[in-house]
Amino acid sequence: MLTLHRALLVPVVALVAWSFVMWAWMYVTRIPAIRAMRMRLDPTAPRGEQMATLPASVRWKADNYNHLMEQPTLFYPVAIVLALVSTAPGTDAAIAWAYVGLRVVHSVFQATVNKIEVRFALFFLSSLVLVALTVRAALALA
């Protein structure tokens, strides 16, 4: 059975696992699209130029995978710090799960619908949750 502090690590692993789900979804859609277009991959082409010719719905998955390599990299150390020093690990774990949940919803939305206003709202909410986790970690260390 997980202790409350160790339970803070579960959302960390869950978000990493979700990143691999998006990685797989990216390639499951990208490779068939490349084949359908009979694209010849050119290592001398400027970065991203060839992939920009793929249909938008294919690019959305890659865009989201890249997003999961950005702000969530701040989530990981903050959650690990909280796993070590939290004074309210149950609360912090719930907040960490809220962050992960919002990132998953953001991913699914971006990969399927990609309406920018909704994506921004989801990103903004997840950012606020991450700020809350960061403040809680700072207070726990104070």
C-alpha cells in the first residue's frame, strides 16, 4: 500500500505514461500519412519543413507531444519535492492529479478538435494548478 507521500509519485508516473500514449498516437497517425503522401524524408530539409506538409489533424498529435515536453517538465520536480516534504500529501496528491487530468484533457482536445480558445483555457487552468503546487512546495520547504 502506498503511503500518502509516495502517492504523490503516482501522478508523476501517470503523466509520463500519458506522454508515451501521445507519442504512440503521433506515430500511428504520422507514419500512414507520410506513406499516403509518398513523402521522401529529406535529412537536409530545414527542421519541421516536411512535417508541416502533413494534414493538420496529423500534426496536432505531434504538437501536443511536444507540449508535453515543455511545461510538464516543471511539474515533475515540484511533485517529487512534495513527495519528499509535503505537510498535506493527500491534498497535494489531489492537486497533482488535477494537473495530470487537465493535461490529458488538453491532449485529447488538441489531438482531435484543436479549438485554440478551449485549448488555451485548459492550458491556463493547468498552469494555475501547477502554480498552486509550486507555492505549496515552496511553503513546505520554508
